[in-house]
Amino acid sequence: MLDFLGDLRRTHTCGALRLADAGQKAVLMGWVNRRRDLGNLLFIDIRDRTGITQIVFDRDGNPALHKKAGELRNEYVIAAIGTVKKRDPNTINKNIPTGEIELIAQELRILNESRQPPFLPGDAVLPNEEMRLKYRYIDLRREAMQRNIELRHKITIAIRECLSSQGFFEIETPFMTRSTPEGARDYLVPSRVQPGSFYALPQSPQLFKQILMISGFDKYFQIVRCFRDEDLRADRQPEFTQIDLEMSYPQPHRVWEVVEGFLKAAFKVAGYGIKAPFPRMTYDEAIRLYGSDKPDMRLPAMTDVRGAFTAENLQSLAINPKLPVVAIRIPRVGELSRKERDEIKPMLTARGNPKLFEDFKRLEKNFPDAAAKIREKSSAESDDLIVLVAGNGKPAEHKSEGGVKPEVKQHDHAVYTAAGLLRLALAQKYSDRHGAFKRIGDPAHDFRFLWVTDFPMFEWDEEGQRWAAAHHPFTSPHEHDMDKLESDPAAVRALAYDCVLNGTELGSGSIRIHRQDIQRKIFHALGMTEEEARSRFGFFLEALEYGTPPHGGIALGLDRIVMILAEADSLREVIPFPKTARAVDLMVDAPTPVSEAQLKELGIQVKK
Ligand code: ASP
């Protein structure tokens, strides 16, 4: 039954035949995408990664061949030899690029059979995701997945070329290494030769890339897998890919320029011309205007409208006059029903005890002057939704907001961030009405990039009751804030920056500490004893002592960039073999228990 390829050579791909090829002989190889049996005529759509061509088997022309074609089933792998023919005008298929021609078969070889797959690549309705992941090889045959993986390839190559052409070297760093601190749990690999010792899979190549700067490589990049054992959300994977880079002697804007360059290249291969430089905003501004360190600028910023109220107004509304009164405006939502207004209440987080005014009409009735000023200050149109978030009489203590710089005081910060979260929730809820999230084909509208700068150096870790590095402990503080390291950690700004697109963080980076004495100070400020610092990062502290050039860099999430460009709604759509939310690979069925013998060799005992 199974036939060999013999001396057959594929001459064409299934998606590339055109009218100009009519009259030519062609050898196509691919999968049976679909068969239609009209009795005397049998139509087979043959598919490869380039597309589909229709093959015709005519009983009158060649009864034996027609009979053989009758054996074909979905997803059989075949070679079809025939002549390309212009279709009759009434049979032209405008939906596919090869729709003007068909292949009149003269010979057929069945290269392999297939069991009836659990679902077909051409099915209009997708099976559930579990099925797709278990039979990923079938799922990947689908046109949409083929397109996503091709796009990923093109983006990766474009980024590589862009960086390489600027003198960046792609240098590999180890996967079996020691714990690197990016704030997540490590995946561990037990050592057989040294029982009881473990390697950690890198959460990022952070220390290695810094050491490459010490080693004189000047400009490094790597499109690299990182491993973080975190609780998974829809947009997280335990292993994911970063575009990681590091440079010697850069100012932050030099790093931004490089990133803007490769993002332009990546967006270009996806068909979008984006403009650089991206706008910039300090962390403080981002919090004040958007209540978030990753502002989504597709909707209007928030406005502090405290000044619209008189002291008596504030008092009768029980608003704390010392805290901001934030107006959130969502365009074109129109008037809300009472029920809709009630639905807003639970959307406000209780953190920091904020007050909510979701009934602007009522406010307008009782405080017409203030309401008019609010409309004016926030440039509201008549059908815009306006919701106010204000500080309560007694703001609750919330030390976890630590790391907030003095310009945005702790309690102000709580009001802004509560308002920021509500703004996003409202934006999601009413996306059909404001329409700002819909792409219109204009990159300046569809892709709102932003650099957020001047992050706080530290944030308060509630659990550990101590200051933690907001980015990572190798980030350089602002020179002017050095003296506050011990006395006022919350006020220390970092030379750290994030690249943000449409309210998602694409990546983070910083200028690093290049002096050993300062690195020690930071470890100390983070509550690490000399001993602890030496045992965890001794090798790095030592390396810093051998002539370390000033350096800095960044890492961006490749999966997320591809996801956005593919207009996919999950990272799993752009990763060939992803894991589920429970970190399981359903196709290979990993993780699994291992044999007693393997465990014994590693000196590991599993608690039952
Ligand atoms: N290693 C950092 C991260 O993975 C990025 C950087 O600072 O370059 O977030």
C-alpha cells in the first residue's frame, strides 16, 4: 500500500500555482485537506505550508487512477503528478490564491496514510484547547498556526539582523547555572555528581550578560529562553523567550534607541510602520495620570479635579481634602442605567479606602458648579462616562505601597492606583462603546508605545517586612539619590525603565551598578548581610572589582510581541509547544514521575 517517492521530485508548492503556470506539468506533495466525491469526478484539495491546490481525478480520463484516489482519506500524505489547467470561469474559487487553476492528475502516490485525526486542520470550528494541545502536531497544521509560527520566525530574524547590523554579538549563556534573582521561584536541576546540589535554570541571563560587559564584549544580545516557576496567568508561560541585550557605556536613551530600532524592524515584517522615538513619561507622571506604571494611552488620562470643589463641597461629600480627587473619563459610553451604575461599585478595589462617585448626574444636580468645572477640566463630551475616585476621610495604612517617591505620597498613590484599576476595568467593560481598542489600520492609533522612566529603586515587601528591589538588585540608583539609600529608601529613584505598549509591559531594563562598593551598599539596603551577599553573589562582587565598565540593558518578551502582532489572544497561540495554566505539556505529558533508579542516582527521595 505504501508507495515510495522513488525518483519523484517536488516541482511546485501547493499554494504557489497561478494562472501563468497553466499547461505546465507539476508534482505536488502534501496532505489531503479535503475530498469531494461527485461520482465521476473526485476533487482532492492538497495542502502544504504554502496553501492549497485542487486536484481533479476524472473517471472517464483514467479509471484506475480515479479508483486509487478513491482510497484517499483526510490527512493522507500524497504526491500528485499532473498538468496545471485553467479552471472554467464558473468554477473559479476567489477565496484562495490558486483558485483560478487546478491540477489534472496523471499519477498519484500515497506516501503515507493517516488515522482519522481527532479534528481536521481545515475545520471551521476549533476543538477545545486541551484537544489542540494534546494533538499539537495536528493543531500546528492549521493555517492560523502556520501563519503565527511564520510570523514569529520573521520577527525573530528581523530583530537578529537589526541588532547584528549595529555590532551586537549574539552570545549564548548557560541554562544550567545558579539562581539568578528576577523575583520568581527557580526551576531546579539536581546534580548527580554532587548529590544534594542543584543547578537553577536561569530566570534571565542577567548576571552573565553583565559579566560579558566586564569581559569586553561591549554589545551583547540573545534571543533566549528564560524559566520562572510562577503561578501562571493567561499571559505567562513557565518558559518564555526574551530579547535580551546589554551595552557598555550607554545612557538610557541609547538603550531606548536600540529597542525602538528593532521594534520598528519587527513591526515592519508584520506590515506596520511605527514611528520612533516613543513618548516618555516618568513613573510619577504615569501614576498621577493613569494610576498605573504601564499606562494604556488609547483612552484619556485621568484628571485631578480636587480644585473644582469648594471646601464646603468636599466636607459635605466626606472627601478628604488632602488627597486627590480623580476624574476618570471613558468616551462615548452614553448614559448608564441604575443597574449599570451599581455594577461599577464592586469594580473599585478597597485598597487605601477610596470613595467612589459613579452617579455624575446626581453630582451635577447637587453641585452644579463643581460638575461644570470637572467637565471642563477633563474635556468631557456629553456622552462620556465620568466617574470620580477620591480619598476617604481616614486613609488606611498600607505600607505595601512603599517605594513610592515623595512626589507621589503614599496615600495619594493609593487613590491614583485604585482609580487606575477602575479606569481599566471600565475601559474593558465598555470597549464596544468607546471603540478605542479596535484596530483601525493606523499604527499611530493602534500601537501606543511609551517609555516609563525613573522607577522607584525599592518597594516594600509586606511578607518579608523589608525593602526589596523594584527591578532587580543590580539596577543603579539615581546619582542624586545615593545619600538617601539608608535614610529614606522610598525616595530613591532608579535608572530603570519599562517599554510599554497599549497598557502591557513589553520589557524592563536599567543602567546597572558597575562599582563594587555601591553594589555592596544596595545589598545592604536590601537587608542582606555581608555574609549572605557573599554567598549568593560573591563571584559577581569579585568580578566587579576587575575593571567593570559602566553598562546597561533591557529585556523584552518576544512571545508577547508576536502575540500582539499576530492579533492572538493568548501566548499559547504563538508558542509552538506551550504549557497549560497548570504548567503541563499535554502532548508529551510532562512533568511525570521518574523511576526509583533515577531518583536514587540523584540522591533524591520523594515524600509520599
Ligand atoms: N533581566 C531583566 C529581566 O528579565 C531585564 C534587564 O534588566 O535587562 O527583567
